[in-house]
Amino acid sequence: MYKILLSIVVICIICSCADSNKSAATHVAALEINESLIEKHLAKLASDEFEGRKPVSKGEEMTVNYIREQLKLSGIPPGNGTSYFQDVPLLEIDGVMAETMTISTPAKTMELKQKKDFVVHTQRKQELVGLDKSQLVFCGYGIVDEDLGWNDYAGLDMKGKTAVVLVNDPGYGSENPEFFKGNTMTYYGRWTYKYEEADRQGADGLILIHETSSAGYPWFVVESSWTGGQQGLDEGSKEQDCGIKGWITLDVAKELFSSCGQDLGKQIRAARKKGFKPVALNATATTSVQNTFKAENSKNVIAIIEGSEKPEEYIVYTAHWDHLGKDPNLSGDNIYNGALDNASGTATVLAIADAFAKAKQKPKRSTVFLFVTAEEQGLLGSEFYSNNPIYPLDKTVCNLNMDGVNPAGKMKDLTIIGMGHSEMDKIAEEEAKKQGRYVMNESEPEKGFFFRSDQFNFAKKGVPVLYAEGNYEHWDKGVEYVKEFKETYTAERYHQPSDEYSPDEWIMDGMIQDGQLFLNIGWRMSNSQEWPKWYPKSEFSR
């Protein structure tokens, strides 16, 4: 009799769990993204009225207030106590580059023209920062890692010297996935790492050699991104940082090496091998940046739907609300509207938040909607949040980041940027299959897109992340159509005033497809006991 009763109890428990899971699954399907809501938010945020949404501007004030009001209209409570805002202290440095950079070599004196040949800036809180006949040294890829036995600064005291380094990392083009992950860019390939390492080495300056395929973007992106006012987190004077940081074109680099009796191609090949030694170029550089600066406050916008059963566990959605603002020196259209980058992500996360708020039942875990500032200035809003989290990061189950939501139409693929780091890949694949889609790694991993959006700052703190989109094969028009679409956007619209929203040009069903997927994943994670793990080989494993 006892065994019979026990069996009945077990069967009831199983049925109860099955009913519970069925209920959750049914409810996931019942949550639908609102296309008209996305379109409304997108059109508003990308309009000229918002002046390009630059942090600490009239555009910011309009943007953060708009996001706050939309969250209120959806009935979602503030996420920072009684406030929807988290203050982010910024330091804006408005640097005016010298008209020229003078490079003296044994063969000749090179007079480089600003923007055309070089772009430099500084992160120091000083009125005048410059290089005065600073010795140039080719330091390979600018990488130091004792575990790998790699030191591109070996034997050098960098005081009084400026490092000239390559973009990306030695694995690029090697076809060997075990060597710096092959064509998949590691963090060593990002300019942010190279700046940080040059700071640690005590260099006068750091100059990157730009090459479009290795960098992942053309020269005009460098020009537009690193000229005018630059913002960073306000962390003191940074007197220990190298004074001048910037870029030269590949053509300038070839001329420089040739004038110094060096072959750039040969040196690149040498820099790709362990044991590379830095090469003094027997050349000096002189240039300067005249600064004005001021401390400012920007804002992250945050809201939360508290979990019904596990309110102390968090799913965090992110999208950056900012873009590049206005350029008063640009004739004609001078507003960088940032429709794709990233009014699209902001609009989609707002629509996801609204769907969560309208659900018939609250999620079991808490769900946070975080709209971060200053992504375009170096992921600053998400960096500040990850260093000053409102909700504990060790209780944050995962981060779902949306940046540049697909405007090209419905896709057969789900491309995961930074695939191979955590079990979020598996979860995304399971949900993508329900949409009839397959999952793939990014087609251009050498461009380091994983390090160029806000999920990276969560990953660095050990939080499993997902950054993904339909990005490879159009549902009807195939692979070549998407490739051409992306190439045209990068060449003509990325970080340009032409990144605008037009209802006649934008195809919304791709945004709806990805928005629905992220809604489903977030709802699943908010109602499950899953704690996605990092894969053992990931450098971010906590």
C-alpha cells in the first residue's frame, strides 16, 4: 500500500511539473513582440529631433526622458530605487589635433596631414599633450602574455618612445584555430587592449597601423570616431597613460618603414611568430593635441520587473541608446542619426519590456532592462554599470544584448557573435530551431565584433552573454543578398549621417524575428532554473 501511495505521489509530482512546464511554454508562445511599437520607437529615436543622441547633450536629455516615459507607460517600475536613471560620470576632452604630424627618418621628413594621413587623441586631463621627437619603435601587435610566452615589448624601456603596432592579432590569416584562435579575433586584437598595454609599458604614445580587413572597418570610421570631443569615464588625470594615441594609414606606414630601410611586409611576417623582438625604426614623431575638458554626467536608464519566486536572480537586457550627435563642421546633413546603430536595439528592447509587462503572469526571476550610455565612446555606460552594479553580478544569470537589429529582412540563420564561450549558445540554438532557423558562428570573426558592444563588459565580469542576430542567409533572397546589404551599409552608412530610418527602405520582419527570439529567450530564462555555464576554454569563465 505504501509503495502504491508513493507511486501516486511521484506521478502527481511529475504531472504537476509537466503542467507547469507546459504552462510556461504556452505562455512563452503567447508573448508577442509588437511591430508597430518597435517602428514607433525607431522612428522617434532616429529622428533629427533627437540630434544624434550624443551623451551629455540636448539629444541625451530627450532620449533618456523618452525611454523613461515609455517604460512608465508600459507600467515597469524604476530599476535604481525610485529612479529610472543611474548617473555615469564622464570626462569630455575636446581635443584639437595639430595640422600635421612630422616624422623624421634617415631618408626624409614626412609631413602627415591630419585626418587624411593620421588621427590622434589623448585621454589625459591636460591642456596640451604631445610627442616631441619621440622615438618610433615597431612593437608587432603590441601584445604581452606570459602564459603564451609572448612579449612584443621584450627588452624595451618605452620611456621617450612611441610604439607603432598592428591591428588585430597574430592569428589573423593563419588558418590555425589553436594559434590566437585563428581568424577569430581575441581581445589582444582590439585597439582598447593595445592602448591599455602601451599605458602599462610607460610609452609616450601608441600609433596603430590601419588596414581595413584587419581592423574590420574603413579609414573614414577612424576619422569620424576619433575626431572632435571624446568622452571617457571620469577617473582622474590619467597622467600615467601614454599621452598620444591614434592611427596612421597603411600607405603612410609603408612609406615610413621604407624610409627607415625596413620592409613592412617582412616585419609583419616576423611579428606573427613567437620570439619577435621590437624593431627601432630610427625615426621620430612630433605632433600635439590641444585640449579643453570638462566633467559631465550622463545617464544609464534602468527598469525592473521583479520576479515572483526568485527576485534575487536577474536576467539583464541591454541596448545602448547613444550615437555620435551632430558635427557642426560638416556641411549639409550633419546629424548622425544612428538608426541601425542603435535606435534599432533600443526600440526592440523597449518592445520586449512592454511584452514582459503585459504578460498575464510575472516572470519567476527578476528581469532588468538596461539602456546604457556612451557605447560609441568605448562601452562606457556598460563598463560603469559592471563596475558599479545595481544588481549583484554573481546573481545575474545572463545578459542579452541587442545592438544593430537586422533591417535586411527575415533570415534563416541566427549568427552568434562570439560563439563558443558559454551555454548561452545552446539555449539560443534551441529557441532558434523553433523559428525554423539554424545557428552559426559569425562569418567575420576576425573583426572582433564581440569586443565592440556592451555584452563584453558583462562577459569580463563572468556573466554569460548572448549577442546574436540574423546576419547571413536571407529567408528568400539567400546569402549574396545579405552580403551585399552589409557591405553597402558599412561603406555608405556606418557611423555616417546617412544611417537614417526610412519606412520605405527598412524591412521590419527581420527585426521582428530577432526581437521575438530575444523575447522568447529572456522569458525562458526568467522562468527556469537554468544557470548557463562558461565553456572551459573561454577566457571569461567565472
